[in-house]
Amino acid sequence: MNLFSINLIISTQIIDRFNEGGTLFMSLILLCLVLAIFLLIRGFLSSTKNPEYSKKMVGLVGDVSLLGLVLGFFGSILGLISAFDAFEGLGEVNSGILAGGLKVSFLTTLFGSFVFIISRIGMIVLRAILKVNK
């Protein structure tokens, strides 16, 4: 097995998980991640020239990271509600269906938490750089 096939398998699994979590909420959370990374890069690039602008970027990254986290929880709650509605319609539920529904509902929470953690790490590093440049 070569490196290309390993990368293809990993990327296929990530795409499958993304689609399982619900394309709408996962896309919104992904947008929060991209926006947070963009704002962090702008903050890093302007940290020596304009520290006040970098401080504004830190605040915006904090807001975007919280939005990604909240969207993850909101998507999870909506996923649980739709899963329980489906279970109610079936009448009898086996444990495999229940476990699958719970797994899918937690994917948005996991991705939202990932966005939050990555953004917070970037904020910590940017704040440290701003403190050193004072």
C-alpha cells in the first residue's frame, strides 16, 4: 500500500464523517474554522505593525470559535431530536440503530469542539506574540 492510497482512504473517511454529521451544520462549522484561521493569519501578519488591529482579530477569533462550538451543539441537538422522532415512528428500537443515531448526532459537536480548540490555541499564541512585542 503506497502513501497515495493511504491518503485517499483517510480523506474518504473524513468526507464520509462530514456528510454523516449533516452537510448544513458541518459546512457552517467548517466556515467558522476557515474564518478563524483567516483572522488568525491576519492577526499574526499585523502583530508587529499594528498591535491594536491584532487585538481586534483576537476578539473576532474568539467570537467565531464560540459560534462554531454553539453550532456544533445546536446541530447535535437537532440530530438527536430527528433520531428520536425516527425511533418513535419505528416503535421498537434495537441498540444498533440507537448507537448509529447517537454517533451521527455527536459528529457536529466533535467538529465544533475541534474548531473551538484550534481557534483557542491560535489565540493563545497570538496573545503571547503581542505580549512579547510590547
